[in-house]
Amino acid sequence: MKIGIVGAGNIGGNLTRRLTALGHDVYVANSRGPQTLTALAEETGATPVSVEEAPRGAEVVVVTIPLKAIPDLPSGLLDQAADGVTVIDTGNYYPQRDGRIAAILDEGLTESRWTAQHLGHTVVKAFNGTYAQDILDRPRPAGAPDRIALPVAADDARAKQVVRALIEELGFDTVDSGTLDDSWRQQPGTPVYGLREGVDGVTKALAEASRERTPDFTA
Ligand SMILES: NC(=O)c1ccc[n+]([C@@H]2O[C@H](COP(=O)([O-])OP(=O)(O)OC[C@H]3O[C@@H](n4cnc5c(N)ncnc54)[C@H](OP(=O)(O)O)[C@@H]3O)[C@@H](O)[C@H]2O)c1
């Protein structure tokens, strides 16, 4: 599959490593330009590109940059992606890092709904509670007793299925965590955030989430 990755940090870099290893055709971008991504390109075989180029013709686009940088992305970023492109949002909102965002803090918009509005395209929320290193260290074959599960939230059922299949190919189980409006259940500070458990543990943690945010996330 042709996959564009916008953001080449902890998560974007490790997704580039694993997705290329699985044979996907990966185009990866960061804020400083493709000339700063030669080491990652040599290591993985991914193609370093500009942010504008990363989504071109891509069937899946992963947006994995700090939430505060989302509004800086070029407008029409996804216009040249493949028809029906699936967009993955790995982001989390940390007020201390990302600044005060009233729509999230005061109006209760979920973080991924806010990101989708800025992108002008619906997203699938995935990987947001996954330690970046686990993408490399924790893949397990289907059925392995220690295979961990990741929650996946989206409004678009087809896009959700595309992402669930991709995550399963990466070596993890998935749990359907509902729509983007339900996705507060997997935001920072919730029981499932950072949880390393299988389908049953993740399902239970999602059910136990409280809409009340912890003090770290109410600044
Ligand atoms: N780290 C984790 O374990 C983890 C786990 C789950 C979810 N997340 C979430 O996933 C997101 C990414 O996290 P991360 O840890 O991978 O971040 P990171 O290591 O800080 O990397 C951020 C990447 O985004 C790029 N970037 C920043 N602004 C950009 C812009 N305007 N246009 C294009 N690229 C831009 C940076 O490029 P430059 O280096 O060139 O500036 C860098 O490649 C965050 O929302 C984070 O909360 C992180």
C-alpha cells in the first residue's frame, strides 16, 4: 500500500521502520525537509519528501506531529491523496506542550475531532496511547498470549477497517472504540492510555473511562 507519513519523530519514525519492513511503499516528511531524513531513508527504504508531497497518491496518510502544529499544515494537504484516502491521527493534546485550545478544554471537542476539523478530512484515531518503542518491540503474531491490543476510533466504518487491518498486520490486536465523539475514552489520562493489555483489558479500560479530565489536562 502507498502510505504517506507526516511527522518523522518517535511515532512517525517507528511506523516508517515497520511499514517498510512489511513491504509498504512509504513516503515520509517532517517540518525541516527531506534532506534531514536521509538516515531514516537509508535505514528503511522509505522515500523522504516534503510535507506537501507525502500524501500524494497515498491510500493511507498518517499525521503524527505535535497537536499544536496541526494548524500549521498546508491547507488542502490531502487534496492529492488517493480517492477515499484513510487518514490516521496519532495525536494527543497536552496543554503544557500545545498551549490552551478552548475548543477542546471548554467546549469538550475530542482531540481527534479538532484535528479532523483542521485537516478538513475525517480521521481514524489510533496509536495515540501506544509507546513509540512498542511499535518496534511489541509486535506479536495473531493468537500470541502476550499480543497487545490498540483502541481504534473513527466515524467512517470503512476507514476504521482499513486501519484495524493495518494494525493487525503490524502485530497488534485492535478494539473498536467507537466514533470520534467517543474517542475521549482513549485520550491522555484515561485508563486505556499507555495500557499494555489484550482485547479484554482494553475493552474493560475503555468502559471504565470517565469524561472528567485529570488536572494535567484541564489547564
Ligand atoms: N512519543 C510517543 O510515544 C507517542 C505515543 C503516542 C502518541 N504520540 C503522539 O503522536 C504525536 C507525535 O508524537 P512524537 O512523539 O512522534 O513526536 P516527535 O518525536 O516530537 O516528532 C514530531 C515530528 O513532527 C514533525 N513536525 C512538527 N511540526 C510539523 C509541521 N508543521 N509539519 C510537518 N512536520 C512537523 C517534526 O519534524 P521536525 O523534527 O523536522 O520538526 C517531527 O518529525 C504527538 O501528538 C504525540 O502526543 C506520541
